[in-house]
Amino acid sequence: MRRFPLVLLVLLFMAASALAQPASPTTGQHRPLRLVGYFFGKSARTGFSISSAPLELLTEVIYSNARPDADGNCKMSYPDVDSGNLMELRAFRESHPQFHILLSVGGWSGSPYFSEIAASRLKTLNFAASCTQLVREYGLDGLDIDWEHPVNDGRTGSQRRPKDRENYVLLLKAARLALDEAAEKHLLLTVASAGYFSHLPDFAVGQMTPFVDWFNLMTYDLNDMNPGYTSHASALYAWKKQHRGRLAENAPANADVSVRWYLRHGVPAEKIVLGAPFYGHKWTGVKASNRGLFQPFTVDVTTGDGLPYRVIAPMLRKENVFWDDQAKASWFYDARDGVFISFDDARALKAKADYALGQHLGGIMFWELTEDDAEFSLIKQLHHDLIRTHHLIQ
């Protein structure tokens, strides 16, 4: 991995020290509605080619991922496939110049070193320069910083500090400066940030906002807030009161409460891009009460990973798919096998698109492109309900 000369780091430090708080990168400008898709380059989907995806329906693809080491040096995670994937994306962009390609740095398993990097001014500057160099090397349009859980990251091997909250702001400031220095055009800088209500105070979003183009709000995996029970993994709203029972203390496990928190803390609506999962969470050994919803289970099958929609779709029948009209969330339940799956279908995605339009948000993002079915039904659904509807009502 290329290391950066000391003189470059010193110049970056001097420029960063003199830099006043910048205006929002998009303040006063027209902001297009975004449909943003993450693409995990090392896809487990056999035979998948990015050229087969309907990229023309998306405004951005965020390519996952690059990883920083303990000194802040960033490198691509999967060299055997990354160059080819990014080449295909750039080829598509040639005929679609409004399409953007961003590089995701970090991720849930991407790096345990963010806290250490952000705590050191020198390492922060090296991180910003190194990641920006990858953007230039691969001809990309910006960076997505995916430090998902500062302050309270409890993963084994990960570091955390109470000052992560403030240090993250400085990390973004350095990245913004490095991107601005690297190109004449505006390079994008976005953040993948947690939707868990309990983690939101760990982000100084009001101070982060001037440096980023938008937040990719990960309003999924919210079932983690309801341990021991089946629940909605990506509810739009809180569920009905009579369904809460012992789960009443976890009522904030929904997208709306997270969006409202961002708005209250100074993030403009157009800088919030609402997250939707292209995967579900599966439990087995679930009793039939309430059609399996908010019930104890025997096994949480998807503790470490989600179940792709392309696997869920063939199971779906009218008689085994249910809808919570309060939470605006779908679920699958098969009483014969005691199988419960929380997932987003067309109805749930339409509710999220309507919400994004009604709240004047910046758009919708999803994880992850290869988890859609062979017909890319979910991407087409979101494009229809979000982008086409937006154009029709303008």
C-alpha cells in the first residue's frame, strides 16, 4: 500500500488547521432525489455480474469496500474482484454521466481501527489522504465513511473511546478537505450511520452535517433492539400498543423515530437518505400466537447475516405473508414449521418511498444490490415508487 510523504501530511495539517467551518457542500443548490444502492463486490451470488443489474434506475452505487489499517492506510478489501467490478461501473457511467460511484470505507466487519485513527491527528490526515488516493486511482466520485458504531462499538477486537463522537467530526473534516484538494469537481462524502435509537447520541450529526453530502441512515436490523423475541427488523413506525407487552421499552425500534432524531439535531431533511434492507431476518421454533410476531423463538437463524430477498421470494404465498399496518412492515410465518421471517416486500418499500417523499428526505438507499431477486424486483419497485412518483408530482 502506498504511504504518503511527510511533507504532504504537513501541508494537509496546515490547510486543515486554517480551514474555517465550510458551508454545506450542497447548500443552496438543487438536490436530486437519490436511489442509492450498496454493492458488495465480493458477492456470494453465484454468476452475478454487475452489468446485468438495472443501474440506470439508480443515482448512485456505493461500492463495498476498502479498509484502513491501524495507521490509516486504506486499501481495497478484495483485489481479486474489485478492479473488474469498478471497471464495469465506470463503463456504465460513461454513458450515464449523472450516475455516481462512491467507495465505502469500513463496514460492520471492515475495520476495528477507526477509533485509533480518529484519535490521532497524523493518522486522521493519513486516512483522508489514503482514501482520497483510492478515489483518484479508481476514477470514483467520492467516499462513504462506514464507521457504524463509534463510542459504543462492542465487537470483539474493536476499539472505542468516549471522544469518538468528537473525533469523528474531525475525521470527516479532514476527508472533506482532502477530497476538495484532489479534484476541480465536487467529490461526494457520505456517512453510513446507525439507525438504532440507542446509538444515535454517539453521532454529533449537527457538527458532521457541514462536511457531508448526506447520511445513509441504516434503519434496518432493528430487531437487535428486541432480544429474545421475533420482531420487525425494519419497521417504519412503532407497532401497535397492544402488541408491545414486554417489548414496550423497545418502541423506538423504527425508522421514523430515528429520522425525527436527525431532524431535531440539525440535519436537513434532504441530507437524510432512508435505508431499506434487501434481506430479512429468520427465526425458527416460533409459536403461532399473533402469527408468530413478537413471540419467543428457539433459534435466531440470521444472527450473523441476513437472508437475501432472492431466497425469501420463492417462499412467499398469499396465505403466509402478513402486514402490520401500524408499523408498515411485512413478515412471513409458516405455522407448520414455526418459521418467521421479517423482510421488506413491495408494500413495505412503497410505504418507505411515500414516507421519504412526504418528509422531503434525500431519497432511499438499500443494502445490498446482489440480494435482490433475478428480476431485480425490489430495485424496480423502489424506482417506480420513489423516482417516477417524484417526477410525476413535480
